[in-house]
Amino acid sequence: MRNKTAEDLYEHVVRRMPVKERLRLAGLIVNDVALASVEEGHAWTEEDEQELRRASLAHVAQGGQDG
């Protein structure tokens, strides 16, 4: 079995999940990446965190629909 790319995983697994679960997954991924960044000494700035919050809220306000 070949390794799946992020696009493959998204198309065949994530996209089929309910929006609420996709948002939960996105949060888990962001938290994991943020933790890895801190461990590597590349902490998110307050501006980075605000931008992420704005984008997340905008996505939810649009009904969580893609595109």
C-alpha cells in the first residue's frame, strides 16, 4: 500500500466526515502543530493566534462549508 498524501486523506477520509468532526480534527491538528513549534523553539506569535481565530470563526460563520 502506498503512502497517502494529505490530499488523498482529505478527499477519501476527512471530507466525508461531518463538519463538526472536521472542525474537531482541525483543532487537534493545530494544537499538535503549535506544540511541536513550541518544542522546536518556534512559538506562535499573538498575531499568528489571532489570525487563526479569525479564520476559524469566518469558516464557522460561513456554515463550515468548503469553497
